[in-house]
Amino acid sequence: MERSFIEVAPTSHFPIQNLPYGVFRPRKGGAPRIGVAIGDYVLDLSVLEESGHFLHSSLAGKKIFNQSSLNAFMALGKPAWREARAIIRRLLSAEEPTLRDNHALREAALIPQSEVEMLLPAQIGDYTDFYASKHHATNVGIIFRGKENALMPNWVNLPVGYHGRASSIVVSGTDVRRPNGQMKLLEQTAPVFGPCQQLDFELEVGWFVGPGNASGEPISIEHAEDHIFGLVLVNDWSARDIQAWEYQPLGPFLAKNFATSISPWVVPLDALQPFRVQGPPQDPEPLPYLRQSGARSFDIHLAVDLQGEKMGEPQRICTTNFRYLYWSMAQQIAHHTVGGCNLRPGDLIASGTISGPEKETRGCLLELTWRGAEPLHLANQEQRVWLEDGDRVTMTGWCQGDGYRIGFGEVTGRVLPAIRTNP
């Protein structure tokens, strides 16, 4: 098994087989720049770029890594990504002396992760959220419409999605304030205004677009994955009571636009290739533009921890897997663009809540508590139906290899009280 000259624990999310990209700023000062995670360190790619280690590549002279976002690098496409990845991997190899034996270069280029601030990895122009988990869609349908009408007729024929709000996407560690809005409970005759009472998390995975497509020119299912730069964890916070009142006929609005949290490290699609798996069977067979051959999903373990203000440590409340998604990333991209929509470098696409067949694999509180009928019992004798002020939600994900992990790190956020306003 390939190893880095930097010691990396078998349970670390960031071995040499991963090398996720992120944007960071040293806590001691300096401008944002691009790095990769290796073990407990960040490898500053702007230092390697400045010292000439990308001179004999297609990245030469482009100052790709001395930037505050990954957008320019994303735009270069798969050949450039693979070229950069090969150079970085070689420099970090235990067998390669160039960086290993150069003390000055190591001191300049390798920074402990504890000494950096992670920033949003991209300038996100557009954000699209899908509804691609059949288990999730079925559970939600049963809760609101009954078992006989769980799935809408279109659901098994196309990936359902909506356009989200890019400006309120925040990086992991950012506090999230409880939103205000209109709500109307069944027993009420008129809506009321106030803080959301049914705040929820949604466990999702997102992917950043690399090269886009020209307006009017769809991306084919065969080439869709060529447009995926890499993946992140997503918590698409949701105000369920606000959404229940506002969503007809156009769908979520205030219930979803107050905050979406993402993890800072972008895992390259190439790092996930050893973990390809078949997705769920699709019946009926999709229309030709959505038909995909081969293994179309990935074996990514996902988990959610919850820690309230009175809890001494977080408690795991959900474990699920990316492989449960009914609609693949490629299918979602193909459908997104089939009408001529143009994607651009840095656009974020998310899967929607990922749930599996068992209760513990449900990726949100709406499902885990069955809309409050089955409260979640915590280790300190507390219960949860919805998130309370002070609750911290932490999501993590990883692929398990033979003696190593390809991990995503985590995305975490704490709920702050709503700002009291007049209706």
C-alpha cells in the first residue's frame, strides 16, 4: 500500500490516497490560498507552485493555487486535475526525497491543520438541491400523504430538484441562527409569525462542478462525471413548519434559504474510484438520456452526531450510506442540463437527504422521530423531536479501504436562538 513520508493513522481521513483540496488561511496571518490535507497537516500548494514544482505541467505559470477559491482550478478539467494530483502524490510519497529531505521546503509548505482557518472552497455561483433518495422520499410521503400516495408519479421517472440559495452557504463551524417565518398548524385558523419550532438537519452529499457547459448544450449521461471536480458533506438545514405552510405551489423558500453548511475539504472523484458500487435497481427503466451503465454509486459511510448544551459528549443518532441514493450524480447532472441549463465552475449540486431502509439510517429528524410521534431518546435522559437552541450537529463521512480511509472530515454547526422581530 502506498504511504506518505508524513505519518498518517489508519483511521485518519486524509491519507495519501485521498488528498482533498481546500482553501485555508494561516491563523498567524496571510492571504487565503489552496492546499491539500495530508494526515494532520495542510500542504500549501502555493508554496510548491512558487518553488517551481508545477513548471513542467499544464499548470505552469497560471498561479492556480495562490488564489482564494478553487474555481480557476476547477475550470481546467479532468486532465489538469489528474496531472496536479499525480505531482502532489509523488512529492508526498515516502519514496520521494524532494520534499521529504528538504527541511526548508517542508517548513514552508506543511502547516498543522490546527494552525489554519478553513474557508469556503469555492465561489459558489449557483446551488441546486435534489431529492434523490427513494427511502427518504417514501418516508416523507407516508408521513404527509399516507402509504398509498407516498411517491409522486414523477419521482421514479426523473430526479426531482429545486434551485437553492448560494449566498447562505457557509463553511463548517459556522453557527446557524434559527429562522423566523410564517407557520400555520393544523389546528390554527390563521398563520402566525415567529421563530421556527421544527428546525431540522438534512444529511446530504454535494459535488462541485468543474468545467461547465454552454447554454443550450446538455451534458450527456456518458460525460456527466467528467464535470464533477469533487465531493463535500452538506447539512441543508430545514425549517419544517415554515416549509409546510409556504411550499405550495412552488416549493421551499424561507424554509431552506437561511443556511446550508458544507465541509471545507473537497474529495476528488478520482480518490473515490476504488469504492464504486452498483446503485439501487431502477424501475421503470429511465428514459434514454438518464440511462447509465456500470457501477453508478459509491460506498461512502455517513453519520450524524448530536450534542445538546447539557450533554457532555456528542451522541451518534444516524448511520447511513451514499450508496442508497436512487438517482446517481451523473443522472442528476444529465437531467439538470437536458433542457439547456448551463452549469459553471464552482456550482454546487447536492443530493437531498440520504436515508436507508432501517430506522437508524434515516438522514433527518423528520424521519428519525416520524414527525414527532417517536421522540429521539438521548443518553442524558433528554429527548428530541426537533433541534433546540444550543444543539450542535456534526456530520462525517468516509470510504473504508484496506488499512486506510478516504474521509471527508466533518461539517458541524451550532443552533443559535432566533432574532426576535415584529411580524
